[in-house]
Amino acid sequence: MATNPHAMASDDTIVGSIDSTAPSDEYVIADISADGAWLSMQADDAPTLSAWR
């Protein structure tokens, strides 16, 4: 496990998606390379993010 919360290993896979199956649309961000590493919020409340390189 990385000690820097912003560090990523080469096998980390971060994805974002809109879940429209909830009562209201939810934006979900998940690290699918780690169990339980996800968060969600109402899509209307999600901030606009710029691409990170």
C-alpha cells in the first residue's frame, strides 16, 4: 500500500461512471484494483474535473 495517498502504482485502475439505477443519478469513482475503494455523490453535485497527465 502506498504511503502517499496521491501515489499510484502501475497496476492501479481508476474509473468513473454515472450510475442511473439509483433513485437519482449517482457519479461513482472507484479504484477497481482495490476492494472497497470507491465513492459516490449525486451527479448534479459532482465537480468538473480536468484531465490529469
